[in-house]
Amino acid sequence: MNYRAFIVGGHGANFQKPSLVKAFLSSMARIKKLANESPVVAVNLSNHPHKNNLFANRDKIRQGESANPFISSSNFFQFIEQQEDSASKK
């Protein structure tokens, strides 16, 4: 079976100027739109292991969990929402 994956290149917003925060939030909105196009993104290829639970998911696979924990569209979209929330709060 094939899955669509996505990597977000940069998880933090530069908060020195309000326009940069707006650009970051605009990028997150665009990513959500693109990720929802068929086939929906189901794999988060994060460049930081804590952003996609890399080690916890690896351990689940090693323990013989039947479902692949790396394949989850809801996890990808939760990640995007966390990035938006973090930027909005700062």
C-alpha cells in the first residue's frame, strides 16, 4: 500500500516582526490545504524526532504493535495544529 508523506521544513516562526508570524501561519494553512488533497497525508516526516514521536513509535513497532504508528493522518494534522497554536501564543 502507498502512503503520502510530508515534511515541514521549519517548525518555528521568527517573531521579530508580526509579518513573519503571519507568513508562518499562512504557510501552515497552506500545508493543511495541500495535505488534505487526495491522497491525504498520512506520514509526518519531521526533521525533529520529538515532533513525530519517532522513538516512541519505533518502540511500538519493536514491541510488535500490529498497526504502524507512523501512518496516521490525524497525527499529522495534530502536529500542524500544534505548530499553529504555538505560533499564535507567542
